[in-house]
Amino acid sequence: MKAQAPTAYGQGLSSQARNLHWLLTNLVDEVPGIHSVAVVSSDGLLLLSSDPGRAEEVARPGGGDGPRGSSADLATIVSGLGSLTQGAAKLMDGGAVKQTMITMDEGSVFVMSISDGSLLGVHATPDCDMSVIAYHMALFVGRAGHVLTPELRSELRKSMESPQ
């Protein structure tokens, strides 16, 4: 299942916020094998999502809150992995964490640091080309990292909280 690019999502935002939405849409549209994408702030809040409409779904098979596999789930996973890998890097005197990758039987999860402490997370198909996804994630991080100011992060958080 291909991730849905945001459509009406991002209307009424600043040009920098719209540009980040455009970059996210390009990542989703141009890179084969991506299920969902999430940008998470350093404090774990979802800033950008490839499926913002699904964030409002409530029913999940087997219980729980929110839709299984949604960007909200991905944001939680990305935030947890970011915290875990940063802690591991400190314990091992490894320096800053640049990228984390998890491969599973039914998919892959990639997490890449953005310069302000935010994280970019991608959930991909099991047959994805990992090097292509990592390359496009690095392009996104390079283009987005310098514009994620505290003001823009606040604007993006508010846009994720408002009804779509």
C-alpha cells in the first residue's frame, strides 16, 4: 500500500511550512516502497505526516487507540528509537546518531536525525531499495533541517492538532 501524499493538508500555512509539506509529498511520491513518513520533534511530537487524515481514525483491530500503522504509530516508534539510539551512543561514546535502520520480515523502518534534534522516520516495504530510501531521506534532511526553526515547529504542531 503506497502512502498517500498530503493534498489539502498544509493549506493556510507559511511558505516554509508549505515547502516542507511539498518536500514530504515529493519523498512519498518519488520513492517506491514507502508506506508512511513522519517528522517528529525532539520532544516526540508529530510535526509532519504522509497520512494526516488517518491520524483521526480511532478503531484498531484488537483494541488500542488510533490506526495500526498510521503516522501516529510511526511517530511513536521514531521517537522511541531516537531516544534509545541516542542513549546507546552516549554510553558507547559514539557521538551523534545519524541514521537507524530496522529490517523486519514484512518491512523496514528508517530513522534519520535532522539538525535541530527532530527526526525523520520512514516505514517501507520489505522489498524496498534501502539505499534509494536512505539517499532520499538524506536529501529531505538536508533541505528541511535549516528551516525547522522553533517558530516553524510550533506552526507545524498546531497544524497537526487542528482538524484536517
